[in-house]
Amino acid sequence: MRPKNRQRLADRVTRAAEASLAAQGYVAPLDVLLGVGWLDAGAVKRWRLGQINYLERAVQANLSRISEAMKLFRSWAATKGLLASETAYVARAPGRPTLRFSKSGHPTIERLYRTHWVSPALSERKRERLKEKASRAPDLVMIQPLNTEWTCHRCGGTGDLLIMEPPGPACLRCVGLDDLEFLPAGDALLTRRAKAKSARFAVVVRYSRSRDRYERRGLLVERQALVHAHAEVEDRQGATASGECRLRRDDLA
Ligand SMILES: [Zn+2]
């Protein structure tokens, strides 16, 4: 690459990285690729859904230019004294496969792509929270179809709920979630508890024609998780009620 071109690329990379750092307190290689305009958010979304087998395929630049940009990004991060934080990238797909970034799939390159650079100005607790949040596997989404005449691309069957996979819709049984129980939306505390206790869960959505968007209908969770969550919420409500009584007596005294 000619020095002038490299300088121009360095400027673009720096601008993109500075903007992400200011906005979120850290910068991921993904943010830089988006920031320089080589990737669009739609492609990232499809990649996260497991519909693009590796990210570099969707990047609008050749491999040597991508590699040059990533090198410039890392030297910028080093100059700024940012802290490296390796982050998990998991697909929003059954089985939760690890997302692949590079064409080669080489472990070193994959690790570099997964490494976020975090501002040292953030407290350690804040940095940990950021890492935990960035690494969290995205929720699986099951769709309650408006058109009930659909066919599972795996078994040819159908059902009340489907999950979109790259080749087409799949049924609950084929993705191994048919033993889960449906918990309708509405009780935020119960939902939170049940989700936390369930090793497997999926969010259920339905398209609203009048609002032109998907709306959350509830959660699929493991039966045991639901039973325990119910018990906990009832205990808590009992405890809160007696706490309120005590408070009132104190007020009178
Ligand atoms: Zn099926």
C-alpha cells in the first residue's frame, strides 16, 4: 500500500474508532469495519443469525486491506493505552455456535477480531459489566406465524411456533425446544426469574400488522425453571407484605 493511501486509511480507522470509544467506552474491530463503511448493519445482523458463514465475506474490501485496517486499529488502541478484552461471539441460532469472522478461520485472527479495546478510564466493575454484556448470547427468537400454513424445512411438519433458519422456517421439535413451556408476557418479575433459571429459553414474538413490527408475546422456558420462579415470586410477595406491615407500625411509633 502506498504511504499516502495508508495515511488516508489510518485517518478513517482512527475517526471510526474514536467515535465508538466515545459512544460506548470501548471499540470492537466490528465497530471499525462498520465505521469505515465496509460493512452494513444488515449484513452484521444476518451474520449474527448464522446466515453468513464468516464475516469477512460481507466486508466490502479485500483481505489485505482489511488486515491493514485492523493493524492500524490495533496500533491506535495501543497508543491510546486501551485494555484488551476478549469477548465471546455466539450466533443467535439453536446450538449457539461460535461466530466466525475470518475466511481462514485461523485461531489467532479469530482472537484478534474478538478482542475489544476498553477505555482504562472506566472502573474495573464497569469494564467487567461491559464484557459480560458484550459476551452475552443473544436470545433465540421463535415466531408465532400469522400464516399457520407453513412447512418445517427439516421434517416437513408444522406447528404454532417457528424459528427462522438460513434455509427456511423450522419447527420446535426439530430445533430441540419442544419440551419448553410458554410463559405469556406481562409479569416482568416472574419472566426475569424464570429466564435466569432456565438453561434453554426463547423469546416468542408475533408480527403486528397494525403496528408494523414484531411484538413480544412471552417466553419459552424449562418447566422446572417456571415452577421454581413461581415459588420464589410467591415467597417474595409474602415477604414484601410483612415488610410493609412492619414499616407501618414503625411509622406509628
Ligand atoms: Zn420440523
